[in-house]
Amino acid sequence: MTAMNESGRVEAFSDGVFAIAITLLILEIKVPSADEHGGLWRALGAQWPSYAAYVVSFLIIGIMWVNHHQLFSYVARVDRTLMFLNLLLLMVVAAVPFPTAMLAEYLREDGASHVAAAVYSLVMVVMAYAFQALWWHLTRTGHLFDSRVDAPAARATRVRFALGSLAYPATVGLAFVSAPLTLAAHGLIALYYGFNQIRVPTRDPVAS
């Protein structure tokens, strides 16, 4: 078995987990029953929290998958620590449909919405730090990267990476102010990472 095959197997397994988690999100949206005072259109509109939670969580998992794929395209070999850190990340990704469904259910409630939003945010905090741990392990020595990667430059991005993760704990506090604002904040953070994907520093081919 070659080193590249080892990395490819980890990425293929990860892709499967991402695909299942993102698919489970839509299964939480139920077909509403038409009532006598507005019919099906009214019933569909009343489910807006489910649609909002679905879109935000879809963005979060989808963008996480894009960044995960980009990162692993530079990984030439894996070790046990990397595999376990990746499993931790996937464990959280697989759990996202649960807090998504809970937040959608209680988004319009007063007290319960804050708890649901806090749980949702805490799951995102764990996911963010699991991805950060993955990055920190890869950049610790750089020996798992392929020859294209500038390991010292990659290691220098650790501080910027850590600072970016501070937004997630802030959403836990925001959850006790407004659950809808918390959901919107997570959507904005996801879009930020969508347009500012993790760039793995590479060597100058001319200089090498």
C-alpha cells in the first residue's frame, strides 16, 4: 500500500460521512399538514425555522467538506494521531443534524430557543476546534504533507487560524441574546470560510 493510498482512504471515508450528514439534514424537514385556516401554503410558511436551520447547516457542512478536501489534497501520508483527530472531526459532523433539528423546533420559543441555540453553537465550537487540531498536527512538523507544501510557512499560519476560531465561542454567548441572530451568525461565519478557504502555503517552483 502506498502512502498516497493511505491518505486517499482517509479522505474517501471522510467524504462518506460528510455526504450522510448533509443528507440527513433534509430528512428533519417534515411534510406539513394543511389546516382549515390557510391551507398548505400557510403550513409550509410556518416551517420557516426548519428551512433556515437546514440552509445554514448545509452551508456549514458543505464548506467544511470543501476545506477538508482542499487540505487533504496536500497530505501525502497519515499517522495514527491524524486518523484519530479526523475521526473526532467526523464524529461532530455526523452529529450536526441533531442540534439543527432541535434549533428548528424551538427557534420561536422564548426560553427554549436560547438553550437550543447554545447547544447548536457548542457543537460548532467543537467542530471548529477539531478542525484546528487537525491543522495544528499537520503543521507541527510538516512531515505528512507532500513536497509541494512549504512547511514553515504553513506552521506560521497557526496563529491566524486560531484567531479565526474565536468567532465560534462568541456565538455561545449570542445564543442567550437571540437564537435567530445566532443562526444568522453561523451562516455568516460559514460564508466567510467559504470565500476565505484555508490556503496551504506551497513552495515557489522556481526557487525549488
